[in-house]
Amino acid sequence: MPRAAELIGAEKATVLAILPAEWGKPQVRDPLSGLNTAPLPEPQRGQLANGTALVQLDLPNAPVVCLDFWCRAGSGVEAPEESGIAHFLEHMVFKGSRALQAGEFDQRIEALGGNSNAATGFDDVHYHVLIPPEACAEALGLLTDLVLQPRLDHADFDMERQVVLEELAQSEDQPEEVAFQQLLRQSCLNHAYGKPILGERDALLSHTPEAMAAFHGRHYRADRCCLSVAGPLAALQLDEQLSRSALAGLQASKGDARPTPLQFAPGEDRLELPRLEAARLLMAWPLPGAADQMSVVGGDLLTTLLAEGRRSRLVERLREQLRLVESIDLDLNVLESGCLVLLEAVCEPEHLSAVRAEINAVLLELQQEIPSDAEMDRARRLVGNGYRFSLEAPSAVAAMVGNSALWDRKHNLQAPLDWLNEWDSQRLVKDVIPQLQPQHAFVLEAVPA
């Protein structure tokens, strides 16, 4: 669901992962897929003297190294007057540091044969570099200097503010994004998940470099940051480089502020939007937060059973049999304060009531008719394969282990596969399906004006 993913922000590392067999270790048979796969390497966890978390995963046959810096500094930690400052800061980081001029970081990384990117979400922000192994040490120094010592030049600040404001204007000009933002705003009440990551226009206009520096200094702290490294690491010997990097100079924060629990309000509303090409039925449900890894696996299984592929219950009923919708998507968005299941059905306005009735009927049927073993096997296979395909590159692996380390999740890479095998139909009916019932949802009907 692209629109929902954009609003949720930075990609959340998945709870379930398996690495590809071609990384050259003796193979074992995976019970989920029947495929021969390699034993999963163990992430090596540690920390610098100041407490900054480090996690490294050696992938001997990978062609590049991924350096992935994570920080608990997403939009969820913003004060009301700081709306949008986390994402704005992500922009400003690339405008240079005390040692790097604007644009110099990208030029030097590209000259080394690498590339970089960043993303801001509700819970966290991360900056990553893909680099050839021989350039890893130099790239590490560049990345940590850039992220931890941003210059925040006044002229660059005013220029980049206009870029962020244009990004906000483009978002507000897309009726589908407006509808999703309204769904989050009404269902999540006053929680940060109901507010736009891009920020409110008035707040963006009032931000100053000094306020941004204060935000950076408050949140980019040793105990709120993690560096993840994945790739062929055996010959890199990064320890000395790390001890001399800007990471080693971080100070610890005062106290350990945990995410504010999500307060979710079921309800319904109708929204008329100019230039909306087709009607949309949007629904949202809350599930336990990312710390409850077993629940995340169950939620992933249920959303897959319901809306992944033509044989899934919602797609088969509403699109293939009844032809009521152009498309229907159901996604689990993994978040720290509370996960969100978001549904989008695209249809003609006159079919909205029928679409809603059929969705409710399918959800109620799940409570009365236990999913078959075949359905569960299919869902488990799709979930497992989806994670496999998403983790075929060092960047995805670094993101997964880095995000887990950032939020103190220390399970090994095999554990999630074991959790997936612990779910059967009876457990799904008992623990997850009751939470995804019509009475627990917020429903928004978006129609062309």
C-alpha cells in the first residue's frame, strides 16, 4: 500500500528474516518452504565505551558493505512546536557538517563507488551508505561526521525549508494522501502517529537553526543511537576507526524515554475530496507494538491470509467473485507505540456500502470458521518468502539488525522463523482475529467531491 507506507515513514525492519543460501555455508532444509537454505549468521552485538550500540553481520560473499546509522529521533519525539523538525533535520544533515561543505558528502561517497540515502519515520530516523569494502573505513568517518556534527548553516536552512514546504504542498495536493492522513489523524487522536511526519506548515515556517540544533543535541545521544554494519567484514578491522569516530564522542541522554502508548479510537467518517478519481474505503485497526514480536508475526499472517494474492479471502470475494473493487490492500505497519493494520479498497462510490458490508462479513466469518490448514500453510509460506526476498541485499539486512538493536530486541535471526511455526489456526482465532473485527476499526469513506 504505497500511500500508507509513505505516511508511516521510514521502513521498519521486519521481525522475520532468513538470509539467502548463496552466501556459501552448508545448507539445511527450511520447513516453511522446503528449500535448502544456509544457517543464519549470528549478529555480533557490542557497544562503544559511551554506550552507543553496535551490531555487525558478516556476509562474506556480499559485494558491498552497508553502514546504517539509526537514531530514536523520529517525528514521535517532537514537541508540538517542533512539528516536522525531525524530517527537516534529515534534509539539513546532507547540507554539510563542520568538516564537510554542502554536497561534499555525496560527491566523496560517489567517488568511492558508493551511494547514500536516509528516511524519517514516526519512531526513528536512519542514514545509510552502500560502499565497496575497501572504502568502508573512509565512508564510516564521513557518515558519522555528517550525521552527528551537522553545520545547520542559516542560508542553507532557509533554502532547504522551501524544499520541505514544497514536499508538504505536493503531499497535500494528492487526494489519496489527504485521505490517509485524515484516517490516521482521527483514529490516533492526539498521538504522534496521527500527525504528519512532514509537519505542519506554520511550525515549519517558525523553525530556526538554533531550535534544530537543540533537537539534535537532545535526541542524537549515545543511548539513543545504533550503528549497523553488514557485508564482508572479516578484513575491515573497524574497531579503531569506530573509537576515533564522532560516535565515540556522543553523550548519554538523561533517562530512558519510551514511546508513548498508542491511544486508538474506533469510529467512522466520510470525506469529499476534489480530484479523487475513485472512491476509497479506508479502515484502520490497532495491534500491540513492535516489542511484542510474536504478535507482529501473527498480525502478518492474518493480513496475508486476508489480502495477499488472488486466493486470499478479501481479494477472492470482493475482486474476483463480486467484482466490487478495483483493488484491495491490507498491510501491517510495524510501529513501536502500537502497530497499525491499514486497509484500502478502491471502488465506485455507489459500491461503498456493499464493499464495507462484504469486508465485515469476511471478518466475522473468520471468527466462526477456523482457517483451514491449507490457508495457514499458504500464509506461512508467503510471509516467509516475502522476508527472504526482502533481505537479499546487505542494505536490507543491516536495516533489520540495526533497527532491532536500536530498540533492544536481541533475538537471533533464527528465532522469528521458529515463532512463525508456532502459529496455527486455533491460535490465530484466539489471539489476533478478534482484534481485527469491524467494531474495533476506524472507517473512512473518501469520495470524489
